[in-house]
Amino acid sequence: MSHDEPAPRAGHEKAGRSPGGPGGDAPTPVEGHGGSHATAVAAAHGVRTMFTLSGAHVFPMYDAAEKEDHGVALLDVRHEQTAAFAAEATGKLTRSPGLTVLTAGPGVTNGVSALAQASFSGAPMVVLGGRAPADRWGTGSLQEFDHVPVVRSVTVSAETARDTADIAAATHRAFTAARTAHRGPAFLDVHMDHFFDRCDSVRPGPGRAGDGSPAAAPDRSPDTDAVDRIADLLVGAERPVLVLGSDVWADRGEDAALRCVESLGLPVIPNGMGRGIVPAGHRLLVTKARGTAFGAADVVLVVGTPLDFRLGYGVFGGKEGATPAKVVHIADSPGQLGHHASPAVATAGDLGLVLDAVVEAVQRRSGAARPDWSTWATTLREKADATHAADLQLLGASADPVHPARIYGELLPRLAETPW
């Protein structure tokens, strides 16, 4: 899979698909059944694969994918859980919402585990579910079940389309919610009869409101007061550590993060999908000195990951009588800030812009001579190197029974030789 959001296919406006970006004329309504409208909007949001297990409640989605030129491939699996996790993985890897289409009742409930995982990981995905016919609701039709209350707690958005005319706009709302920070899973279900019915409808894409008109992006610019306070903490720090989490990747802030590390000389420990932002072997990548770094740090910047159990619930330093570290929490949206840990500074915004602003603010304060943390960085580097050397011994261990690390020792050279 590409790590970049797929561009709309050439001729995207053909067959009534709405232009994706802001500006330009409002798109023209297009006639079609509910599945056609939903599939067209999904394609406008970058969907290239519809993961599903065949179910009659959602047949119009398949009809649109197979018979119309939306550029969406239909991939049928043997269990809805597989389809939903495939959409979650697509969202996580491509940073563009994955799509799974699930039939009513047990089809939707089989996808709930993937929704919960996407909620925890911040992976953008949309579950589009079938629903028993509106004109038979309450009479006991096949797989009649109200899904929304079940999925609401693990989604960023959950709703039922009001009627056929609402399907395109409701699909757009789901994709917009999934791809807006803080990202995550969105759910939409559509009554079976509304899916099959036909109407004229605008088909909006990213950067558009539900009626197809241009929509302003939310303001995620850095809080300058918070940035100044972060810079003051860093300039006064002796043993800072930077933690880069999954949301740095999801927010497309990886280049700014690497600039921050290298411009300021900050030792860094990645978390989750933050791994790989700073390349393996980098002198400031000190993952294998994690215990030493977190135990002795006096300032810890946590960017794009929760202050949860993986990070000691936001408590660092304080080992052997030392003063606990001051914590800075930078998140992609206000709802992700870990106020339970009483951080010295907590701020939300576009993570790339915030990191660039922090670098600029530190440089303004320190002038040509940036803060010198080289002794601290060297201490952590030496500890990381020592741990790595010990790990290498385990990779070749000849213990009986076999040490689990030996398996990795056998795999690593083979993976390095594999042409991907």
C-alpha cells in the first residue's frame, strides 16, 4: 500500500462525482440509487477497496462498485471481522479512511472488535452497514437490529441515514468525521429500501460541506502561548526526552518531527506508529535506553500519543530521589490531552505545525547556540548500544529449548534479502 493518500482517478467528475477540494462550482446533483451515491462519495474520499462479506441488505453497494466507474474494487471475504480489520489496517497505513460494508444485524456486530481497535489506534475507517427496511421496521424483518447504540461508544460518529436523499451527505459526514483529528472509526447504516430507492443527489468529497459547497477546514494552528512555555521548559532542561506517537504519523507530521529531533538534538523514543519516523541507527534514537531516559529525564515532551499505561500514565523521572520530570503533552485535538497527569503544558493542534513552532521558539531563545544536551544524549546512546549488543547475543543464542530471540535472529537476514 502507498503511505500517501490516493489521488482521485482521472476523470473523477465523470458520472457525477463531485470535485474533492474546496473552490470551484458546486457539483451538480446526479441520479442514482442509494448504493451508487454512497459508493461515489466513498471514492471521492479516496476509497479504492470495499471490504465486505456478501449480504442482501447492502447489494446496491456491490452493484455500484461493479457496474459504475468509481474506481472502487470489491473484495469479498469469509467473515465480517476480516473485512472490518482490513479497513482498519487500510486507514492506519494509508492515512485515508478504509471502508468496510457489512450486512445488517450480525454482519455489523461481527465488525465491532475492529471498530474498538480503530478507536484505540486512531485509525480512520468507515463501517457502512445495511439495516432492515424502514417500511417494515418493528415488524420483525430479517436481521432487524438497531446498531447505532451498540457502536456509539467506539466510534467518532454513528448515525442512520434518514432517507435515500440523505445517503450521500450522511456518507460524507461519516468520512469527514473519520478523517478529522482526532481520527477514528465512523459508522453509518442505511435502511435496505432506502439503498435500493433512487433520487438525485449531490455527491460531496473532502473540503466540501454536505450540500457540495466549499467548507473551511478547522483551525488547528499552534497556540503561541503554549509554544512559548514549551520552549522555556526546553531551554531550561538538562535531560529532555521527546516521545513520538502514532498520531504524529497519522497527522502527517513525520518530517517536522525529524526536523525537531535533529535541529534541537533531542533524544527520542518512538511509540506505536511513531516507530520509523526517526530512522534506525540514528544517533538520537534511544529506544533501548527507555528505562534510563524516562527515569532520569527532567523534561519529557509527549507528542501524538496518550499518557496511558505505556508511558506510566504520564509520570516520568523521580528515580533515586530525583525531582519528577515536567511533562509536556501535545495532541492532535483537545479531547486527547491527558489532564489526569497534570502536565506542565498541554496543547493541541496540527502536530507538524506545533513541532516546527517549538523549534523556532527554542532557536529564538538560544540564538546561534542551541541548548547543549550532548552529554545526556551520549549517555543514552551508550546505554542503548550496550542493550543492543546484549540483544545481538540473544539473537544467536544456542540454548535448548530455543530462546525466542533466536527466531528473530534467523528471520532478520532473510527479511533483509527479501525483495518487497
